[in-house]
Amino acid sequence: MKSVDRKLMYFLVGCVCFALAVIGATYAYFTANVTDFNTVKGDAATVTFGLSVERVTTVDMAYGLVPMKNSMAPNAARQMCRDDFGNAGCQMYKMTIKADSDTVMFLDGYVVITPRDERLETRFSIVKLDEDGNFYTDYTKEDIENETFDVDKVIKNGIRVSDEIDQLNQTDDYGCLLVENEKIGGDVGREKVFYMMIWVYDNAQAQDYLQGMVLANKGEVTFMTAEGNEISATFD
């Protein structure tokens, strides 16, 4: 075989392998419909909560989300959920919690993700909004790639451990903890807004089995106070 023909063959094989890899990653579905349903627990006579969860990104969901490495999260936040390669890599949600009292309370917020396929992994992280309306994270790509950086502190997996316990807690459910000891009421007002970015985690394994899945995950956002008042909203 001529050298030129051999190089052409290798090139074509490489193109086919690359195409298969892209196809296998493209069909990792994560829908972003929010269920308009709030479950309130605790002493509702003392304080009444309101919680809304809404998607704020508009990435095309026709082919789902391309699995994304944790290190891509900072850029994806700034690029409205486009990853380092311009693919639809995440969705962002705005969570608004309201209290009908000026009484000062401190909230813990949790996000529990329930995969519809046990082989699928999901990650989420708190994101913030600057004065110009751009999203950002408190950590950088270089932070994530640094072996000494505590990734688990800023990027969570949404897996609940305390299934046998009535309430979520910071120790057992650290992988679900979105925010902790956030003040509401008093001088900060009766309303708090949080933003979350969520993505399908690229676990470096073949993900062809996700092809054709319409719904990959469902989730629940829960905020609770030290007094035991709790409110939840679901999304999928």
C-alpha cells in the first residue's frame, strides 16, 4: 500500500472514531422543566415560605446536554452554559425563596438529584450574577485542575445519604448542600435569590447507552431553617 493511501486510511478511521465519540456524548439528556409544586413542612403558623424554581438558560435541548468535565464549569457559567467547545453543556436555574415575616432566619439549601439511569452522573454548583448580568463562579478552571483544591466544596453530586433520616443535614448530605446559613428576614429582606448550574458529568466512560433517553434526571430543591421549617420544589 502506498504511503499516501495508508495515511488517508488512518485519517478516515480517525474521523469515524471521532464521530462515534461525539454521537455517544450528544445524547445525554437532561430536561429542564420545573414543576410548579411546593411542599411545606414545619410550623407554618409561625412563618410561611414561598419557593419558585425557574430555568434561566435557553440552550437548545433538541439533543440534550453534552457531558461536561468539572473544569469546564467556570467557562460554561460565563458563556451561558456553552462549554469550552461551544456545546450545550449545562442548564441554570434561579431559585427564589420568600418569607412572610421579618423575623431573621438562617437557611440551608439542598439539591437532591435522582437519576433515571443509575449509570448517569450529574453535578451542580452555585453560580452568581455580576452587576452586568453575567454569571460566574467563585472558582476558576485552574482551581479545579489544582490537586490541592477542594472540589467537593464547590461542586456537588446531588446524592442524598440520609434516606433513613427525616431531614437533610449538612454532615450526611454534604454532596447535596447548595448553600448554608444564608440569612433571610431583618435587614436583608424577606426574599433571597440563588442561582444553580447543573450538568451531566463526563465520567470518561462510553455513554452510548444514554442515546434515546428522553428524561435522564429529576431533582428536588429544599430549603430549611434551624427551627425545622422546610419547603421543597421539584424539577425535571
